[in-house]
Amino acid sequence: MDNIVSEVLFSIYVIIMIITSIVYLRQLEKARKHRALTAFERTMYILIQVGYLLFAASLLIFVFT
């Protein structure tokens, strides 16, 4: 029972993180069109994209193993 609850909570966490990172990435892309990004914004832009790649890779590994 505890394992199922923790898996559901983790799934909700992942969904929320993906949605919020998509929204923030879109905001950074709009800001990049109007002005140069600050160092923090540029770092976040890169980290979100790397996070997407790592998430996709981990998902593929999970599915095919």
C-alpha cells in the first residue's frame, strides 16, 4: 500500500515538474527574442533542456529494459 502511494506521489511530482519547466522554458524563449538572457536565465534555459534529454533517456531505458 505504501509503495503504491509513493509511486502515485512521484508520478504527480514528475507531471508537475514537466509542466512547470515547459511554462518557464516558453517564458525564457520569449524573453530571449526581446533581450539577451542574464547568466541565471541562460543557465536555467540550458539545464531545462538537458533535463528533458535525461528524462527522455531514462524513460527509454525504463521501457526497453
